[in-house]
Amino acid sequence: MTSIKSVPSVSVTYAQNGGSTKSNELGMRAMQERAFEKRGEQYLLIKSPPASGKSRALMFIALDKLANQGIKQAIVVVPEKSIGASFNDEPLSKFGFFHDWQVAPKWNLCNSPGTDGGKVKSVTAFLESGDQILVCTHATFRFAVEKLGVEAFDDRLIAVDEFHHVSASDDNILGKQLNEFISRDRVHVVAMTGSYFRGDAAPILLPENEAKFDTITYTYYEQLNGYKYLKTLDIGYFFYSGSYADDILKVLDPTEKTILHIPNVNSRESTKDKHREVEHIIDALGDWQGSDPKTGFQLVKTPEGRILKIADLVDDEAVKRDKVSAALKDPAQKNNRDHVDIIIALGMAKEGFDWIWCEHALTVGYRASLTEIVQIIGRATRDAIGKSRARFTNLIAEPDAAEAAVTEAVNDTLKAIAASLLMEQVLAPRFNFTPKSPKSGPVEGFDYGEGGYDPKKENVGFNEESGQFQIEIKGLAEPKSKEATRICQEDLNEVITAFVQDKTTIERGLFDEELVPEELTQVRMGKIVGAKFPELDAEDQEAVRQHAVAALNLTQKAKEVALAASDDAQVSGNTALIDGVRKFAMDVRELDIDLIDRINPFGEAYAILAKTMSEESLKQVAAVISAKKVQLSPEEARDLARRAAKFKQERGRLPDITSSDAWEKKMAEGVAYLVRMKQEAANG
């Protein structure tokens, strides 16, 4: 059998302290307890990873609102029928809570036949009934609101699961309706999501409505750090040429429990015959022995003599696929590791799919939505006995110089890198940045390394239990307003998402040899923050910009340190990101914001790309991007001129266009460009 290829990746190692899976006297796990503390808030946003217990957290909150807060009824809204099962009856009183969660069968509309539009009568009947809890799909809820109006739902709780499906854009009906509910201000809303960003970079809520929500954030790091068994999570991508089915065994290890998502039939990676692809994969794994009559799983004998049970969810034949799907959902098999070995899917087995034994989420072809990738990775991050390591691999076709769609191929490559950068950020511990000052001192509960806290320099403290860094940075701007402080504490990943999704930013960061990093970290990031948070004043926008750049670049520097310690670019058995952040901070003379701004956020991503992709393909990508060199725009020149004015305030002179410092020279070019524009305008 082909030896498994090492995939360049970031590897995050966790403490396995068991904290996230322990329950308190009311039967609540850590995240649920944190959410329940804010049960009295009218608008709640729970940002928490898959498997952290969001659905049960909602049950606790909803039952309290129904019993103690004057709420008439609770309506739970899920994106698809299968996820409705997450809100089935739960005997919560058995674990110490004051009431059980019970949904009358007729009010779980995810289980009832008929179309979403036809279920509006049931929603109407529920609103007029004395019953308290209804579960339905996003679509059913949308139709009901369109027919009945928002006022029909007054004094009720609306709980929206997988909240990232909502968007503030005009064509998103549910988003529009939510904004109407919030404007009327007569309902309570609990929104839940594992990824508070969308693939299309559209905002989920209007800023003025988002500001009304209290946020409960439970990070991936806290979740995984608190597991009993899962210790290490790897994220990586692998490029191939030819047909992916020929190369699949270079990254697919048949001994690992794997969910394999084959490419969408419209993507470049697809052969356009999804059934043939599944057959090819099965053939590559071994000799087909028939299918299990009870489960419908395909049985395949490997060259080593082992029988693999493979669930094919790609088959279009409804009877076969439903049988396989039912076997996968069989509650009696939930804790049986040997029930199935590999699941092959296309559009299924993503959001809300629960298979705790999954060790490898292998996705072929770039997925257009970052949210979808986060959801797929979530399939592998469940804790299970004997499962110490999990990984996500994105298998992507190399751009081919002879291919007509080479530009599309380059775009897919850039998107895959953006997704990888984002996931590194999502999985990293949380950063708390503070400016270094004479008053700075150690924060209780944080470990400052071997020598302890040093008052003479910038320090990096780490709290393993909470998964938080406390990092001092010289010259760091502090947020002044409550909203800017909230963004710096809660929403830096959303800012970073917008940054890494910006096509020009990532192209220049990876392939522009003349790039001055500050053009990205100051100008582009500044522009993104300004567009995302127009309500903040200039000082607060700058504080958010600095915090976002610091979080992104410190993660990248930590990754660089970690990967440098490994010959095959795969880290194992160490606390890579934590040690990397600390080592980088120790190695520099001063950890200041100017130094952080001078780091190209995509430098390490390029180094990994160069190891992964063939030299010919890498040159091809570089050529496609360099062919569309970006000229300075008037808007960017104005931003550079503003930075030049700040430079003059600090140094008593304007930037010099002949300076050997690339950033000073760039600011001077911005000033010269504006002067030239004014002269041209004056001359008509």
C-alpha cells in the first residue's frame, strides 16, 4: 500500500484536563454553565465549537425563560430536519436541573411529513396553544413569519441554531426577519453558532443590532483543552496532479476512522462522475466483498486482510442511501467504534453530523465557504476513548500551466491557504494584549515561563486552564469605547477572516516580492477594520487593527518556530503554538507594535506552499498573480498620507522618499502621489 504522505500542517496540542466534559451540580458542562449565567439577557449570542453542548445550553436557558422570565413559548429554529434531533427530549432533572426538556411529538416539525410551507398551519396552531416548545426548520420559520408577521411572535423566545446561515444582506430572508424582530424588541433571541463568519464575508447582523447581543464565547482551545482523550489536532493541505482518486491513498490512511468528502460535481477537482469516483476509491482501498444487508455498508478487504466497513452517502438511490444514513444514526451504535470505518459523502455528514470516532476529516476540492470547512473540521473534534489525535486535510488540484481555468485554480489555492490561516487562528489560545508601561505587572493565574515575570521587558504569560495568553506589547493602542473593547476581546477572528478572504491582500502577501508588509498590516487591515466597524472613531479603529494584526502575526510566528523544529513540517508531541509564541517573544529585543506590523502575515504560508506544491506549479501561480500588478489607488495614497502625518508627529519630519526603510519610502510615495493628483487637478 502507498505510504501515507506527510501533509504540512499546524499541530495544536492540548492539555487533556477534562474540564470541558465535567458537569456541575445542575448537570451543566463548562460552556453551558457560562451561558446559563447570562440567561436573563434578552439577546444572547453563543459562539462555541461543535460538540461543546450548545443545544443543551439552550435547553437550560429556554426552560428558565419559560418558568421565570415571563416568556410564553420557545421556538427552536434549525437549518435542516436532521439537526432537529439535537433538541429531542432530555431528562435534565435526572442530572440536577429543575425541569426536563420535553417537546410534544406534534410540535417537532422536523419529524413531521409535508413541505415547509405547509407546516405554517402547525406553527399557527402552536402559537394559539398552551404548549411551550416548538422545533422547526429555518425554512418553516421563514414561511410562518412571512404569513403571520413578526408581531405574532411577541413575548416568545426565538432560538436560532447554526446562526451563520443568517446574513444582513437584502436577499437573506431570515436575516431580514431577525432585524425586524430586534427592531420591534418584543422577543428574546438566543443565537448559536460554531463559526461566527460566513463564506461570502457578508455580516451576519446589522452592526446596530449586533451591539444589542451579549456574547458567550467558548473557544476551540478551551473545548479541546478540556477533553479527556483527544490531545492533538492537525490542520493541513496537500496538492496533487492528475485525478485525485489516483492520489487518495497518499493521504487516506485506512486504519484511521475517516470522513471523506468528495468534490462537488461542478468543481475542477471532480471527474464529473461521482459514482465512478466512489468506485475508484473503494477499489484503491482493497477488494470489494459485497455490502452488509443490514446496514448497507460496503465491505472491502485490504491487502493486509482487514475488512473495512464503508458508508457510501453519495449513492443517489434513495432506498440505499436512506438505509446507510439510518445505520449511521442508529443510537445503539453511537459508542461502537467498530460500527463503520470510512464514510464517503458529498453534501452530507457536515453540519450537525455526530460521529465521535472520526479521526480524519479529508476534504477533496476547495469548499467555497470557510464556515463549511469549520463545520467539516468539527466532525473530527469529538472526544472519544482511545482517540488521541485528529486531523483535517484539504486535498487540492495543483494549477496546471496548460489548463484554461488556471486563474480559477489559483483562486482555489489562495482560498485554501486563507482557510488554513483562519483555522490556525480559531484553534489557537485566546490572546489578551496589553500595552507595556511602568505600571505593568504579572497577572494572577498566568505562567510567565522559566524566569518568571521580568519588569524590564515585554512578557508573555499563559493560563493553561483557560487557554489564554496575556501578552505585553510596547506602543499598543488600547480600545477606548465599550464596543471596541468587546471587539478586541470577542471578535478578532471575524476581523482576521475578512482580512485573509481579501483577494488582493493574500495575493500580494504571498507573491509580491516588492511588498512592504505595512501595506498589508496597516493600510489593508486598516481599510478592512474601517469598513467593518464604521461606527468606531479613528482611535478605536486603530486599536482594533493593532490587536487583529498582533493576533494573526503572533500565531504565524509561533507556527514558524514550531515548524522549524521539525524536518518533515509536521509537529508532534509538543505544545507547538504556545511554545512558539513564547519563544518568538523571547528572541526579539522588544515586542512592540512596529515590529509586529513589519511581519508579512503570509510569509509562513508561502514557505509551506513551497514545500507542498511542485516548483513548476508555484512559478505558474506567481506568474498569474504578478501579471496583474496593483497600482496605488487614490484611497490607498490618502491612507499612506495619513500615516505619514502620524510619522511627522512622532519624528518631527515627513517620510523621505529616498529612505532605505521600505515603509518610510512607501509613505513618502503616498504623499508624492497626492501632491501629483492635486497638481494635475489644478492644471485642469
